[in-house]
Amino acid sequence: MDTSSSRRQTYRLSYLVFLLLATFLRHVVQSFVLQRPATRRPPLQQTASLSVASAPSQTRRQSSSFLYPLTSLHAAADGAENDKEDANGGSSPSSLSSPFPDDRPLNSVEQRRIDRAAKTDKARKLSKNARLMDDFFGKRMGAGTVFYGESLSDLDDEAYAKKVEASNDNDARLEIKALRENPVVVVGATGKTGQWVVTDLLSKGFSVRAFVRNLDKAEDLFGWDGSNLDLFEGNVKDLSALTEVMKGALAVIYCAGSREVIGTNTFSQVDGLGVENAVKAAQLSGEGGVPSVRKFILLSSIGVSKPDGYGLVSKLLGDPLKAKARGEDAVRKGNLESYCIVRAGGLRDGDGTKRAIEIGQGDMFGKCGVSRLDVAQMLVQALVQDVNNVTFEVKNDDSRQEDQERLNNILSTPDQRQIVEYFLTEDAKDEEMWGQRLSALKPDVL
């Protein structure tokens, strides 16, 4: 017998001895573990990406003027929900297996939630052999202990299925939720400005539907679909996708914008055609030919009334101002109940709320800039204030900066209640101030 054959037999014997020893140790360890309570790691919880969305609902303050219809609509929705609960003899569970009516087809979001839950649930169900391997390789020598977790291979299939179902209850990805009622649709929600718009709306207690091109990016920003808001995936060039997201919506904030000169999402396609499609979808949002969308807010740009003022530069960039003028024209002629067109200066990151905000009409500002955070605030204020059918410009007044010393002193105090009271008071003052400033705007003459 040569050396190589002897070595192979030695390896085989060693492997058999290892398997026998491993089996023996498995029974010994299981006997030891069963004599004391099993320690289980806490289930993973889906945490909200936005702190404002995870705050108790009692602390969210509703905004004022435009909420005169919002308040009544929300109250009606709450009353209908309470009636439904009373009829069922109590409140319904937070996670429903099938909250959708059987007498209508599912929309794309509802179908996606069902498919995702089924796929994730199926992936979690291990076979008997897979559970045995998981017990052996996945639960030995973990975190300095001999054995942790519960041995799944000793469970029969029925007990294991119940355990998987119980663990699924703690996973927001598997919750099949119905869409929120009376939402505000934010088109372009994952953009640099749209993110701030969504945050402001959620902090004011609105239901939000985000219309996005990339679902993964949206869930990275806002949490799992359905956890904080409802996510619809699509492109503004697709009228059917926009029509779906706006069904039953209360208002629309369109803050999508192109940065492409050539390609599939140019200024003409996003700022022109996209807005036209959004207006058409808003017109089809209700039932019986009556739109559910009460207000349409459009983010546009300073200089739209003078699209030829930039000459060859504008041509080389794909005529962005002409595309935005086309979008504005579609909003004004859309025969919607109310609209506001907010023309922003050059959008820039940072410095939000630090500089004074100036508004005007007549497109007289010229070259100027404004923080995206301030623009998002203006878009939401245009929604909540009783201002209708107006076009106005917004910019930062760099010569006047807000006094940050008092704010810094407030933030440094250990009294959290004082900090909350300060911001609530300031927020109320801001809304009163914006109500006065925006109510002075002159409506458009068509």
C-alpha cells in the first residue's frame, strides 16, 4: 500500500470520527440547554428612517388654513373607520392578512406587498435537513457561548410553521397594509428637494404617497413601503402610473425635475410632458368625473417668463425654462380646484432656515439662489395656507441671516420640554406669518 492510499484512508477515518463526535456533542449540548430557559435574540424590528414619522401621533400638530377641507375629510375617514370597528365588535388587528376588498382588482402597490410577503415568508421556511444544518453550524460557539437560540431541527413541521409565522409578525416587510386615505402625492419624493417635502408633510401629520422611479432608494430613505408612507414606483412619462398613484388623493406636490440634456428623462420629458401627465392624472383622480385632488403645487424656476433671456446657453442645456413654462401652462389650464406655482431661485444644498426667505411676483428677482430646505417649506406652506391659483417666486435674502444664538442656547438646555415648546411656538408663528404673506399674493389672470 503506497503512502497516498494510506493518507486517504486516514482522512476518511478522521472524518467519520469527527461526525460521531459531533453527533454525540449535539445530544449532550441539547440536554444541557433543555435544563435551562433558552435565550433567544430579540426579533429584528423595522425602524423608521424618519424620526418624525415614529413620533407619537399626539405630538404631531396639524397645520392650519388648507386643513379646513383636510380636517373634515380626515374626520370623515376616522368616523368611517370607527364605524367599521364597532360593527366588527372591536378594533381590527394592526397587521391584516388581507385588508383589500374582494370586489375590486388590486393596484400595483397592493399586489407588490402581497408578492413580497409571500416571497419573504417562503424564503424563511427551511426544510428539515436545512434546519438541522442551521442548528449545527449556525448556533455553536456563538458570542462566547456553547449554544444559543432554539433548536429548530427538533420541531415537527407544524410547530416550526407556527414559529415562523410568529416571527413574521415582527417584520414590517411582511405586513400587507391597505393604502392610507386622503394622501398628498409627492412626485419626485427621492430628489434632493422632495426628501425635505416628505419630511415636512409627515411631521405635520399628513398621509403621504411618494411617486418614485427607484423603489430601493425610496425604502432606504423612508423605510419599508407602508411603514411611514405608501410608495408607488413609476415614471412621469407614464400616464397610467400617475393615474394610479393619484386615485383618491387630496393634493399633489410636483417637485420632480430633470438634469439631463439628452437621454430618456430630459427637461422636455420631465418638466414639460411629466407635468402635463400629472395634471391629467389629477383630473382623473376622483369618481363620477369629479377630481379628488383639491390642490396642485408645482415647483418651477425663476426666469420661466423670460425663457429666451439666456440665449445660446439655454439652447445648449435643452431649453429647461421653456420646458418648465410648458408645465406651468398645463397647471394653469388644468381646470383643477386650486393650484400654486412656486418659482425657486437656483437650488442649493445646506443653509436651510438660516437665511431670510423673500417672496415676490412678476419674475423680477433675476439671478439668485435658495436653499432646498426653504423651498420644501414653501411648497408645504402653499399647500396648507388658504392661497389659490397664484404664481410666485422665492429666494433667500443673503444679506439677512436669522439669529442663531438663541436657537443654540435653546438646543443646549437639558430640559427637553423647553426645546419642544420652543419649536411648537416658533412653528405656529411661522405659519401665521406665512399665512399673512401668502394671502397678499395676487391670483393669476388667465
